[in-house]
Amino acid sequence: MRLSRLLLLPVMGLAACATTNHYPMSESEYTRIKQLPIAAPQAPQIPYEAQHHGRTLTDHYHWLKDQGYPEVNDEPVLDYLKQENAYYQSFLEPHRTFVDTIFEEFKGRTDEEETSVPYVDNGYEYRWFFRPGEEYRTRSRTNLKTGEEAIFLDETELAKGHDYFVLGGWEISPDNRYLAYSVDTAGDERYEVRVKDLHTGEMLTDVLSDVQGGITFSADGKSLVYALLEKDKWLAKNIKVHKLGTPQDQDTTLYYESDDGFFIGFGKTSSREFLLVVSSQGEVQETYVIPADLSGKLVQITAREQGFTQSVDHAHGKFYILANDTHKNFRLASVSDSNPEYANWRTIQDGSDDVYLMGLQTFDEFIAIKSRDLGLEKIHIRGYDGASREVAFPESVFAADIGVNPEFTQSHLRIDYESMITPATVFDYDLTSQALSTRKVQKIPSGYDKNQYQTERVMITARDGVKVPVTLVYKDGFKRDGSHPMWLYGYGAYSATVTPSFSTGRLSALDRGFVYAVAHVRGGSMMGYQWYLDGKLKKRTNTFNDFVDVARGLIELDYTSAGNISVSGRSAGGELMGAVTIQAPELWRSVNLGVPFVDVLNTMLDASLPLTPPEWKEWGNPIESAEDYDLIASYSPYDNIAASDYPPMFVSGGLNDPRVTYWEPAKWTARMRELKTDDNLLVMRINMGAGHFSNSGRYGRLKDYAEEYAFMFLAHGIKE
């Protein structure tokens, strides 16, 4: 698991329709959502200055970072956060009925007894399901020989007594005897691993602390591989091997990363013959392999000095590799597992300007490859003889991924599929008939009629002439007359792409007259890997400019009007929201900054933060480079707040968040309150017991989202 500020989910994976029509109001009927009649909190200003490259950095809210972090015990800091939460509750109180209405809409579209499509792995059939009213999954498996089904992991039971609970990872040993799983009960992403004997039902004495999250068994099932987080840091430098039945302090080191600028990870190949160990920083990745029984030594496949990234899998005595060494959009290569050095690689498929190769999985008889061709997703089935065919899907604009396919030998490929108007669907693609069979379609108890909604993709020309794709969805009968409110979403970092996916929660907005749009801005990889490169480092401002230009382009095309657009983004997408709030405040009806990475300059200047060194390749290193300092200072949202009018804002954060620390949203809110000249509402919700992902249960998250939706609706004058 790579711990970064990567978070892009477009609000939530809800799905389906309300029955009430809410027609858009004219611009004259709209009123801004104003500040509360009670006084808003005012954070004290404490003078602070720092010198870098002859420049003076002034930050009077620097004190909001508890100097004992990651422990947060500073009373003035906690007092300010509590005041902001109290102010937020004062906003929420008179609107609780409206929030409850939205929550009930969400809940009505939630399948109380949702269950997964079963899959077969190593002699057992696995599935998960929800019990009515429960927040978490229950997992069971059926012995294919005896037909006996047994629950092996009850997340609801594990979550009892905890306000926050996340299952990080789990795996069953190759001999089917032991279950290992990791849990986080604080939101700080420091996982604890426990092991259960599935034959006896007893818990082993083994307890592993400060684990990054992922775990895997050795081939003999007697050892666990995990990444150990450094004390007081969210950075793993050691991949450890734990022998069952021994204390954690006796664990051995499989790999040690000496450079704080690199993330480490591991995982088995699809053949389960090898364990991969990777160390990566931005566009650079180093990969090692070792037999899955952990015999012998790590063998290096690629070195960081070669300066490219890759994905590796294995089948039939060969490693199969997607690498962007010869083309930014990646080539497909292979090499013998007995001599995998780079000089021995053989190209199977050359890189292409039009085809971005994104992922692969090997099977006994074929390789599945996911690509994005000129911005449209594809999945190809490639034989080891070189023959290739494309999987045909029912729509032209959709999101498709290689799904859960644990068995190396199988006659189908499981695929996850959805679109802006098609609920989440699980397909099995039959290799013989070349046909898709539907295994599951997301159930929406309150009902959903796909024909009531329409989706399309348009291209908007940015200020530098580049065409930016935008995916839109709206209620049937929508008219392009500029009257409709718009909800515009964006991310744009780490090459992550917001795909055209389905959301039941979003339909609460569509049924109230909104147009929902995703701006596929540079910094993501919608149009290929170069699209990502064109939105990072010295080209970072392309991301912000693209988003603003998309909004203006949609206004020109009469999808909406200026001042009638609500925008949202989370994490690095929250940085985007801060930047566009500064650049074009007049365009936005409201702004939702979710766990926002807005204090970019201070964060990139703080090498003590574990995420800072690895991310200098993404944002630049202002410690070493005056040029990087000046560039980041020019766009860092927090540093560019000025005395001006701004739209209403909803800001959120988590006290235990290791990715975007709590003081980023807090400092943004404090400085905004100091400098903004309008009387529009600004509220901040800080979850005092969670981290980057807010509430952990499915209903807890729905309640959070209901509050955010209510804020947006109220900003547009919609109160029911």
C-alpha cells in the first residue's frame, strides 16, 4: 500500500433515484448561504517567520501544528478545533430535518443485505455480505468438497467497541489453515495484525503492531510478510518476515529502504510462484523478486537509476512487464524468470501515443490487459501465442477494471463495470464464447430507471489550446439554457483518473435539477501518461487552469451559468479546490474542500513529515531549489489567500489523518476567516477520532455525505 495524498473517489459510490422532481430556480431566486448570526471562531495570530533562499515566509497560524505531532495534546489547538466544530453544529442544527431527508434518500438506495459475487480460490468459494443494519461486511467461505459454509471474518464483531474501524487486508494461508488480517481502529493507518487458526477457531498469540496494512503468507504458510512503519512516522522502510509463533521483535528484514524519498510495497505474482518487492518514487520504480517460499535472495529486475516505472506479473517461466522505459504510455515486455535482467527483456507490444497500457494480470492460458485508448477504457485478452481480442462492452463511455480473479487457471475473466448511468455491474467474460455474462448488478431498493438519465462527454479547449475531456450526467429533459445548477468535480494528481462511474448519492443532486460533471484535468491520466506529466512539477498550474477553463467552457455551452456551479474535491483534489477558489471565486456557488492539501509550501518545506520526501518528485523540493520554492509559493492555496470575496465553503479534516494533516484545513479556515471580505458561510468539520477517510462504517459515511450535500443544496437555495 502506497501511503500518499492519493484520494479521488467522486464523493461516494452510492446509486439510484429519488421520485421527487426539483426544478432549477432562476438566478434571481438564488441567495448566497450566509454566515451564522453568532460569531465565527477567530484563531489567534502568533507571529512566525522562516527564511528560505532569501525569501521570508510569514505564517501567523503556524502554531496550529502541534509541535508534539503525531500526538495532538496542545490545548489551544484542541480548543480552536472544538470551537470550529461547535460553530459547524450551529449551522447544522436548523437544517437537521433536511440532512435527515437526504440521508434517508441515500439509505433507501442502499441494499441492506448486499452480497458479493462468489469466487473460487484454492478449494473454497468465498463471498462477503451485509446483515441488515450493519455497518461492516461479514466474510464466509464454502468448502467445495464438503459443501460446508463457515464465517471466517466478521467485521461487525471486530468493530465492536470502536468508534472507527477499517479492515486493512486479509489473507488465508496456502494450506487453508490460518487467517491473517490487519485492522485500524484510530484512523491513523497504523494497522495491527492478528492471526486466527481456522481449524480450531482460536486466536494465535501473534500480534504485529505498526504495520502499513498489507500482509501475505509465505508459500509454506508458516511466515507472514509485512511492511513495518517507523515509530512516530507513517513511513515504512523495512519489509519484514514474521515466523508464526515468535515475538515481533525477532522478525527478520527481507528488504530495507535507506532513502526516505521512496515508498515500499510487496505482493505475490498471479502464478503465486514469486513475491515482488518494489520501491518507488514518482515516475521511478525499483523491483525485486524472490521465490514465494522466501528461499534464496532478492533478485533485482530493475534499478531506480534506470529512471522508469513498471508493473510485473509472472506465468510459465517468464515475467511479463508493462514499462514506460521506451514510451511514456508503456510497452509490454517479457523476460525469463531465471535471468530477468533488463538487458534480456523482449518487447511484445510497443508503446503507442494513442494507447495507454495501464495494468495486466497473467493467467494460465491468457493475459488480461487494461488500457485507455484516446481516453476510453478497454480490456484486451491476449494469448501467449500473440493473438489479441478486445472485450466488447455495451456503452461507449464507461469504467471497467479487471476484477477479482484469484485462480491462475480459469476459463473466464471477471470484470467490474459501470458508467455514469449504469449501476456497478460484475461481468464474467467467457474465453470460449467471447461473451459477457452478468453476475451482479447493484441493487437499488428504492428503484432506479436508467432511462431517466443521460450522459455524454465533451471536449473543452483550455487557455493553452489543449482539449480537456469532461464527462457529464443529468436528468432526462435537461435543456442547455444556462439555468441549471452544476456540480463540478475534479482531482488531477498522481496520474489518478476519476473514471465515469456510478453513484446513487449523486442522483439526489440530479433529481434536484443539477448537472454533474467531472473535469478530467491534467495531472490525472485520462488521455495517457503524458497527461499526468503535464500536470505536475513545473506544469502543476495546468491542473488548476484546466478546471477553471472547463467551467468557463461549460458556461459558454449553456450547461450552466457563472456563479451557479458548486465544486468539490478531496485530498489533492482539495488542493485543486483551494487553487480554483483563489483564481476564480466569482464562478462558484459553493466549494467543498475535503481533507484538502492546501498548505503545500509549508508541507513540502517540512522534511520531518514522512510523506514529504517521497513527494518532492510530485510537487518539487522547495528546500533545495529556489525555483521550486517560488513556483509552489505562487499557487499554494493557503499562501495565496487575499482580502477578497469568496463563495461559501465547506471544509473537512481528520485529527488523525497522516496523509493531509489536520492543520492544513484548520489553517486554511483560520486565514480565510481573517482575510475574506464577504459574509458568505464558511464552516469546518474536523473528525476528532478519524483520519483521511472520515467515518468508517457505511451508514456513518452516508451521514457525513448527507451533511455535505445539504450544504451544497442550501447554497443553491434548495431546502427540500
